[in-house]
Amino acid sequence: MFCTNSSFRFVRMSSANNTFENVKAVILSAHKSTTSREKVSFYNSWAENYDQDVAVLEYRAPSLAANCISSHFGGAREAAVVLDVACGTGLVAKQMKQHGFGQFVGVDGSEAMLDAARKNGFYRDLKQSLLGEEPLPSEWGLFDVVVIVGALSVGQVPVGAVRQLCKATKPGLSGYICMTTRSNQDNLEYKATLELELRQMEKEGLWTCVEVTEVDKWERAVSDQEDGYIPGAVYLYKKL
Ligand SMILES: C[S@@+](CC[C@H](N)C(=O)[O-])C[C@H]1O[C@@H](n2cnc3c(N)ncnc32)[C@H](O)[C@@H]1O
């Protein structure tokens, strides 16, 4: 089934057609979206099938980010407040709950993804914001952990938004910021710009790098130029 959304046609499917080839067609249809607004429109059309489809893709970023945070976070987890930026349907909160974290606030640009997250019941608050065009709807210095998974890439959340993630985090070495990005060919330019900004912010004394993990088997490749699995990276910083 096809869904017309603004000037783009996104491939849609029922969960019964949830094969790798079908999921690949869905993802490739989103590559026509070049702006954040178009991408979020795509996520509105994908929300219903997102969880099943990313399972087919063997999308591991939420569990990799949650493992990374869990292996460094030393505070009281049940009380720690986590800001999940570009939270989607809530896969990151689901993983972090398994590590004992209990308080989640979510932000996303897609109303349909937020509706799905609301139904999952992990978040005490959910807010809509199109990052890059709108500010992060958060008080500064409030969160024990700020996490962004699967959204730092071309056409999604611009690199400039990373400073706001740092501002939202508790200062004084008690707050962590965890970010992920893809390391495959079409995201290498974005990744290089992101890493320049991360290093620049470290030079400015805003945070310190705790861990960077490059992962070979990030998720299954969908583009015709790539086979097997694409790589990705998890970054963990501590706010100063
Ligand atoms: C690949 S999903 C990741 C969702 C979730 N973090 C996960 O790992 O399953 C990307 C999410 O980023 C959101 N997103 C993309 N660009 C955005 C923007 N500029 N502002 C806010 N949300 C955005 C989409 O709506 C979508 O929910």
C-alpha cells in the first residue's frame, strides 16, 4: 500500500508483510526526504509498524546505548531522570528500564511516534518539537541522563542541536549524554561534522568524553551499495 504525504510517497505495509525486502522498500522511500520536516512526515507514516520493522532490520542502537549508559552510570537509577530526545515509540526507554532506570521524559518531532510512545507507557511526559527549527523543550541542567538514538544523521536532527542536549544535562560531573550515529557511507560527512562539534565542546570545557564505541554490526544494510550490516557508533560524554 502507498501513502501520499505532502509531496512524497512513502511505501507502507501491514505487519503481515514484514519481510526484510518490504522493510528495505520502506526505508529507501524515506531517502527522498531531505529536510527534517519531510523525515518527520515519513515517521508519522511509519509509526504503526516501526517496532516490528526495526526488529527485522536487527536495529541494535537502543540496546547498545542503554548498555553503554548502564556500564558508567553510578547514581540511583530509579530516581534518575532521563531525557530521551527523538524518543520515537520508546525503544530506548524500554531498554533502559531493563537496567533499572525509571523516570523518562521524551521529545520527538513526530506526533504519531509520540502517540505510540504514549501507548507504551514508559514516559512521565512527552513533548513535540522539531529540533533544528524549534528549541529543545526542556529546562537546562535538569536531567541525569540525556540520550539521543537513531536521530543524529543526515536529514534528521542537525549537529547544532547537540549543544542543547549538553545544556539540558545536570552539571558537576553527575550528568551523562549518550548519542549514536551511523558510520556507513551516506552518513560519513554528517558523522565527521558531529565529531568535530563533540571535540570542540570538549575544548570549550562543556563536557568530557567517557567512551566512544564503534560497532561493526549496527543494523542490516538496506542500500544497494552495501551488503550485510552497516557500522555505527555510540558516544558517551559527562557534563562538566
Ligand atoms: C530512527 S527513529 C529513532 C527512535 C528511537 N530513538 C529509537 O531508537 O527507536 C528517529 C526518530 O527521530 C525523530 N526525528 C527525526 N528528526 C527529528 C527532528 N529534527 N526533531 C525531532 N525529532 C526528529 C523521528 O520522528 C523518529 O521518531
